[in-house]
Amino acid sequence: MRTSSEHDAQHLLGLYLNDHLAGSSAGVDLLKRAAKSHSGRPFGPQLAHLAQEVAEDRESLKEIMRSLDVPERRSRAALGWLGEKAGRLKLNGRLFSRSPLSDVIELEAMRLGVQGKRSCWLTLRSLAKSDGRIDAARLARLLERAEEQAEVLEDLRTRCAVRAFVPGRVGSARARPAKPHSLPRGAF
């Protein structure tokens, strides 16, 4: 039987992980939408690759939650979905179309999401020291991938910012080939 403080800790962990799950769902949606809007353009393949990785990371989080007996709270996931949709209402200087500013703002949001995910993995790694249900080696791989994702997003964000804010550079940004940084199959 759990003590009151154990019950409280489990409840708080459930809220924390479900909030990250909601953020992850919003991130997947944002990355998929960005990849679609960049389809056939230089950043499209990198964004599509990131969308797939973030979706895999979301599945990893769900598996970790199950191992910790933390149920998914659909209501919190719905809030993440609504938040992503509301984020589309940003002012970008154009009423009915995307502007170069849209890319900068979305890439900043994606990078912040990846940094939040990294913080979650760090928290879980700390908990793994005293909870054998958490696979520390898996978290190390997830942390490494989050750091690589943040680097890719920062590179894209910087290039989009230069393209948007430096006169004469609009449309001149060139995407570098995507770095292969996926976890090997079976790592989940």
C-alpha cells in the first residue's frame, strides 16, 4: 500500500509526463505541417525526418509512462492539440499566406519543444537512479537524439532568420543535407 506522499508523487509525475505528452503531440503536428508546407523545398526532407523522430520519441514517452503505471490523460493531450492549432493564429505580417517570419517563429517553437523534451528525459534519467522501471540507457539515446534535433532546428532557424531579415537574402537560404541521427531500429 502506498503512503500519501508516494501517492502525491505518483500523481505529480503523471501530470508532468502527460503535459510532456501533450507538448509532444503538438510538436508532431507542427513538424508535420511545416514539412508539408516545405514539401519540394530545401528544408522539407529535414523537417519530415524530424517529424518522424519526434513521433517516435512520443511513442517512447508513452512506453515509459506505461512502465511507470502512469495513464495517458486524453484531456491533457487535447489541450496540446488545441495549443498547436491556436499557435497558427500568430501575426506574421500577412493576412492569408505564410511569410518568412512564419518559418522563423515555427522553428523557434519547435526548438523550444525539443529543449522541453530534453528536460523531461533528464528528469527521467535522474529518477532512473532510484527506479528500476526506467531504462537509463534508453534515456541516454533519447537525450543524444534531442540534442541533435535541437542543433538541426537551430541551424534551420538561423538560416530562415537570415533569409527573412537580411535584405537581398530572401529565398537564398540553402538547406544542408540532413544528418543521419536516428536511433537504430529496435531502440524503442
